[in-house]
Amino acid sequence: MAGLRGSFSNLQALLDGAQHHSPQLRTKLQSQLSLGSSESLQSKDKRKPRVIVVSMKLPLSMSAKEGDGEAGWDFKVDENALLVQACTSSVLDKDFEVIHVGCLPKEVAPEEQDDISSELMEKFNYMPVFLGDDLKEKYYNSFCKQTLWPLLHYLLPLSTASSGRFKQDEWTAYMKANRIFVDKLLQFLRPEEDYIWIHDYHLLVLPALLRKRSYKVKVGLFLHSPFPSSEVFRAFPKREELLRSFLTADLVGFQSFDYARHFLSCCARQLGVEHEMDRGSIALKYFGRKVYVTISPTGVQPDKLLECCCWNDTVWRKGELMNEYKDKTILLGMDDLDPFKGIELKLHAYEHILDMHPYLRQSLVLIQVVNPPRSHSKEMEALQLELRECVERINNKYGSDKHTPLVWLDRSVPHYERIALYSIADCTIVTATRDGMNLMPYEYIVCRQGPDASPGVRRSTLVVSEFVGCSPSLSGALRVNPWSVESVSDAMLQCISMSPQESMLRHDKHWKYITRHTASHWASSYLNNLKKACANHSSMKFYGLGLGLDSFRMVALDVNFRRLDEVSVNEAFRNSQSCVFLLDYDQTLMTTTSFSNQPSEEVLMVLGDLCASTSNTVVIVSGRRAQDLEAWFGGVKNLGLIAEHGYKFWPPGGDRWETHLQVEPKWHDVVLPILEHYVECTDGSYLERKESALVWHYQDTDPDYGSWQAKELLDHLDSVLANLPVEPSKGNGIIEVSPQGATKGQAIEVVLSWTRKVRDDVDFVFCVGDDRSDEEMFKAVEHVTYSPHMPAEVFACTVGAKPSQAPYYLDDPNDVLDILRQLSKKK
């Protein structure tokens, strides 16, 4: 509710302080305010959840009003935009109310902004964001297009003259623009009800900035562009900021598994966050939250395209083109002018066909449509020059007065002409060297299918780069490496000479896929996954840690998980007669900044004070070797020690180690050669020998290789040790092989049993630890809470606010020492 109140107070402040706003906008804001503050619970239950679709640009066009004395703007929704087609389906309208948030195609004067905002919300449910020309230039044209876009397409700015070199002022502009989006969203957001769907690389830090302002917001992020390999992404100076922002979303979507795989590798290598499979879904456990990763290829709306095929303009232009290219075989390319579209590679391959096959020179035509560039740079100018030279060379070499082998359409093509070109093309060619989805092949298939009433056999052929996101979906296309001129030209030639029956079968296969995987299916599937990913929000408490974007983390904890109340602990301890302290050592009593494994004088002094009371039983419960623990803590009188996760026990006041597990000596002979082999094969790993266990450490290895080797080793050991009384277990950067039953949980049973024999029944238990091995200890002491023969106040506590079997947490080892110091002075 705090987030809701914050949103409403923002609206109220906006309403109260905006006396200069238009009456329409004030009315709109008042209605939004009444939705949150005075709406009855019954009407609240009836209203549909809202999906707020956030993109850099709103899917509309704008033009100045025409006519004498008329000022203002005319707006028209772009019905062909992916997000419009995806979010206007009947299925989506049934389940959600959709609001679009983004910038206008052009910036407007400040005095016009309120009226435009009111008009767009009233007409289209669009909420515009205003950045200003200067900020938009630096944010979009400079940072997004010159720095982020090349990086995500695997291009590093190696040259010092490259416009893609990272610049701090452009990053600041990127952050500022994303913050303006956050401010706009919080004006009308219902954090615990609305779903926010963020799109593409322009807004990659928006999830983190939004989460910092509203913890329970439900956020999905979809990246339409590629995601590079970790070796490329690691070179970006703000890599951790972007990765941590990805991980503050609830669901992250990619176009293909390759891009998702690269993202997961970056998370493992840069942040140490490994993924797991969760009932068919990919999930990353990140500070108590599960961040889900989905592979969701986008699609088109075939019915919309088929309607366009029947337009009068389309029919007229198609007839004109068919007459112009009668008896010709038509190849079609349709690309943005972009260095990653591989247009020059396509032209080289086409030229190679004409060079090697003279009989095709008068019958083959390549129509190449080139949309104007979205940004300008030195690289773009060089590309334009190369393309012009290539076009002139091909047409001069093989053209004539009656035949132009390469038709170069260097202009924006209206939608009807685009449909007409698709309809007449015998083959479409995509040679992008790296691309997100690229829906052009899908549109081509639909247009070649045509309306049901159109005559003729449906046929189509495709040459598609293997580096394009749609390539895995188009199994009937000829996939090529665009960098190989021979491969591309061979594929073109194969399409030209393909039999009608084969091209018909390939087309039919693609058509069936496209009609099932539409844009609305993509949106509906993604939003259903987002709902599932956010299903546990109501049962979790959220905390923000860290100030800067590089350190900010959202921690999610069970609602019953809370910080240890020192007053309650002191009160229970004061009223107790027999107390047990079960203390982990590493990262629990020893501070994380220590450069030595040995305990500090302060730790030894606090333990000595606790052990001085005859009513206290104090035991260090560790996985370390017995000789190490004895050397470090042997001087503390009446201190008990558990070594190697329970294999050995030094009772409080005792004079020797007791062994509580029988170890089969032969298993070492089986396991040791295997572990030594993995040490030899895995650079950075090493072997630790304990009396009861063998441990393979791989925390210093390459993250990916070490993880692969650890999985392989576990499988290897499971098969080898099936008939031996030992078991392998995976820890944080280790694989440990130890006797069955050698756990801290079993060790706790030994300690409590010993305590009941030498003292009265235990009525106070304080148990603290920090890692996975301590969870068994927390489970064991949980039984004490409900034990009828040993009623006791139990305080099980983990170090660090993270998910745990323990119901309490303390922040760090210093907090642990503080509370132990307080208790040592009570008795």
C-alpha cells in the first residue's frame, strides 16, 4: 500500500500544483486519482488489470494541422507497428486494459504538452513522455544508436575515432531519459495491480530505476535486439549496471535461445548468478527472487496483411509491377540502411551469380529496397558510398536500355507498395550479419499466400542469414552464412531453380507456423508468463539494498522472515536456565574482510565470556578440519567443537575428539583418482583432503567451465558411489564427498543429546550460520521448537537478509558478535 499511496500523492501533488494545466488534463488526472482513492472494493475487483506498454517511441505518426489559422497536431496510430498489432487482439482486450507510454515522433513546445497528453489519453490511451530535443539527441541518436546498438550487435569500437566509444555524458543522458520515464509512470501507476512491459535497449535501466521507487511493481522486459556474447558485453564499462537492471525485472524475454544463452553466461561470469530449470522455465535466483527468462519470438498478424493485399492501391501497384517485370525472375531485398543488415554482402553474392551464370543476366532482377537510416555517422556514410558504387558497377556491367538487373529503391516505400513487392517476388533474401527478429520474411510469406479468393498456387522461397532471430523458426528457408559470398549465391541459385512442388511444400510449412505464432499470440503468451512470474509478490517482503545502479539489488523474503529482535533474545535468555549456542564459524563469527582464517582476539574473548557461565553450552559447528579448529579454539575453556560437518565432536570441557560416524576406508581409494583427474583437467581447481571427506574446489576456475565440470563430476560420482556409504554434495564453488549422515543437522542432534545428559533440559537455543550447509542445522533446531519433551525458545538466525530455513536474520558477523557480547554479560 505504501507504493499505492506514493503514486496517488504524486497525482494529487500534480493536480494541486498544476494550476496552469488544461482543464482536460486536470479532469483526466482527477479521474485517475478517483480510481485509486475512492473506488469501492467491488468495482476494484471487477476492473481489468492494466498492461502498461513502455517503448521509446509511441506507435503513431504526427503532422502539423493544415488550414488557415489552424494550429496544433494531427495524430494517427500506426496500425502496422508490432506493438499495436500485438496489443489490439480480442484475446488481449478481453483480459487487459492496455496503456502505451513513450515519446512522440517530434518534440513539442512545453505549452502544448498538457493538451497533447490529454488528447492522446482520451483518444488512444497513449501517455506521451517529453524529453526535449537536446536530451533526445544525446540519449537516442548518440548513446542508443552509436554506442548500445553496435554493442548489442557484437561490434566493439576498436578505433579511437569510432563514434561508438563510451562517453560519460551520453550515459548520463541515457540515465536521465530513463528517469523521466519513471516519473511519468509513477503519475498513474497502480504498483500492486498493473503489469509493466518494457521494450528494447532504449530503456534497459528502467526496471532498476522503477524498482527503486516502487518495490512491488510487476515488471517485464523484452529485448527485441540481439544480446552479445559475454566476451563482447564484458567490454562495456557499465556492464554490471545493465545486468543488475535486467535482474530487477520479473521476466526477461529474448527473441532466440542464442541471445538468452549469452545473457545467462554474462550473469554467471560477471555477477556469479547461475540459472536453473524450473518446470520447463529458465530461472535465475537473485537475492530471494526468481527472475524468469523466456524465449518468445515475435510474429505478425496475417489477417491485417491479407486485408492490405486487397486495397485498391495495392492491387494497382501489383499489376503495374507484374507488367514491368513480366517474364523476369524477381529477387527481393528490403532492409534498413544499417551496417548490420549485410546489404553489401547480398549485392556481392548477386554479382557473383551474374558473373558465373551468363544465361541469367537478362532474366534475373534484384529489387533492393533501402529504408532511410535512423541515425548518421561516419560508418553510415562509408556504407552508403560503398553501396552506390556496387549498384553502379553491377548495372553498368550487366544492364542495358531494356533491362536493369539491380533496381535500387533508396527511399521510404509506402505500405501498399511494400505489400505489392512481396506479392510478386519469387525469392526474398535476408543477409543480416546480426539482427534481432526481422519480421520481413514472415510478411513475405503472408503476402505470397494472399487472400483466399486469389487464384494460383501458393509458393515462396527464402534465403535467410543464420544470424537473424527468425532463422530458427523458418525451417524451410535456406540458411546461409552471409559472410560467405559463395554460400549466399548458391542459395539464391537453388531458390531460382527450385521445383514448384518443393517451393509449395516449403511455403505451406512456413504458413502454418506463422498463422499459429502471431503477434497477438506472442503478446498473450508473454503476459501470461509475466503473471505467473509475479504470482508470489503478495507473499513476499521486498527490500532495496545499495544506492547506485551498479550496487542496487532487490531482496525478496518470506513475510514471516524478519530481523532478529535483540530485545526478545535478551528477554528469553534472562529467563532461561540451560542455554545452547550453536555457532558457525566462517563468515558468521569471522568477518568477511578478514585476511586470515584465524579468529580475532575479540571473537575469542566473547566466546570465553559465554563459556564462563555454567548454564551455557557453546559449540562451534564448522566444516573445517579438526586440527585447525583445535589449534584456533583449544585455549577457550569449556568450548565445544564440531569438525567436518559433524564427523568429529569435542565436547565442552572434554579433552579429546570423539568420532560419531564410521567411515568405510576404501572409498578414498575410489574417489581420490577421480578428483585428481578433475584437478588436472580444470585449471584453477584444487583438492582439499579432510579426515572424513575429500573436497574439490572450483571457485577460482572459469565460471562456465568450472560449472560444466562440476555437473559432470557430480554425475560421475553418482554412478561410481552408488554402492558405497558416502555421498557427493555441491556447495558454493565446491564438490564435497563425505560419509552419509555427516551433516550439521546430525551434528546438532549429537550436541543436544549430550547437553540433555549432563545438564537440565534445554530451554534456550541460539543457532546462527550463513551458508547452504547451515540450512541443515536450522532444520534440526526447528524440531526443537515443537518438541514436547524439550520445550525451548529457539532463535535460528542466518547472516545476511537472504532466503533461509531460519526465521530470523542478522546483517553481518559484526551483528552476531554484538548480540553474543550482550548475552555474555547477562549471566
